[in-house]
Amino acid sequence: DAGVIQSPRHEVTEMGQEVTLRCKPISGHNSLFWYRQTMMRGLELLIYFNNNVPIDDSGMPEDRFSAKMPNASFSTLKIQPSEPRDSAVYFCASSLLGNRNGYTFGSGTRLTVV
Amino acid sequence: TQLLEQSPQFLSIQEGENLTVYCNSSSVFSSLQWYRQEPGEGPVLLVTVVTGGEVKKLKRLTFQFGDARKDSSLHITAAQPGDTGLYLCAGARDAGNMLTFGGGTRLMVKP
């Protein structure tokens, strides 16, 4: 398995533009998580899905952020409009249901909003 | 305030030294995991501990889960430059699979 695949690896965009981050989880995993990591705040959970259904989106900063999981092999995180304070590394992770199963993280998307 | 507090936040040591990092909480966890993250990559799972008092070893790394399942420690013996990275603990509080991550310990091992 190629692991969790995220694209793009790097994204530089201007303030106000729409940004879409993409994630392909490990085949067979039924939970998917979106995290944001910054030096100041560490790793923050934004939203997670079980069996393609959003379970908890309380970490989504505001209405500018939205996430979808149309099928078991694909998820997107969209920011519209983007702001400089959204600059961070965004990680997608997948796992099997159950709290003893570790998460497999992707390599992340480094987003810079100028 | 982090639900899981990790200490120290930063640690810089010489190759060959021993070290311990801590992960503490006032909450009880059903399981706890440790991850290591290298620059430009996502965290990678090292170990899962589930029983109070449990000790697991992974080569030079020893992980312990507190008896009350509120805290954990990671001890590294004879650290090597390859151990450099961000060490994260993460706890699960219920039967679900949502993990809460600590703030991390950033370790640098100098040759």
C-alpha cells in the first residue's frame, strides 16, 4: 500500500483565493481525520469521518472551512476564502475503527497564504 | 490548555545520553499511543499501550503507561542522531477512535 496520499505537498496562494486539499486514505481504513499543525498550537483535529460520515467537525475554525468525503477513497478540505492565518501544515490520517488502532498520516500539505 | 501535557517541550542532548520524556493528564485514557514525527513528514506510530502499568520496549525505546492510565513516559537509552524528531503522545478516552494529541517534545541528538 502506498500509504495515505495527500496533494499538493506545497501550496502558496493569495489571500481570498479558494484552496482545496486532497487526501486518499489507505484502502480498507474506515476512519479519516484532518489535522492542522502549527508551531504555536501543535496538532489540532479539524474534522473526522467514520464510514464516510462526518462525526465531529467542532475543530473546524469557521465557516470558511469545509470538508467532504464522497467515497471511501477520497476526501477534500476546502478553505474559501483563504486568509494568512490559515498558513499551516495540514495532515490527513486514516485508521481502522477502534481506539487501539494507530493512525497512518500522510506527508501533509504545507499551505502558505500571502 | 492541552488535555495531554508533554514535558519537556524541547530537549537537546549529546549522542549516547539517556533521556525520558513525559506525557501527563488529569484524565483517564483507555489507551495511549506514541508517535515520532520527522521534518517534512507526518507522525509515525511507535507504540500503543492499553493496560495500566504496561511497559513496552522497542529496541532502545521503553514506553510505560501509568498505573492509573493518566500518564505515560518514553525513555530512550543511548540516544542516537537518528532519534531526532518530534515525539507526540496521543490518548483515546472512550471506545471510539478519536485521539487527543499532546503538544509534543522536540528532541535533538547531536553527534
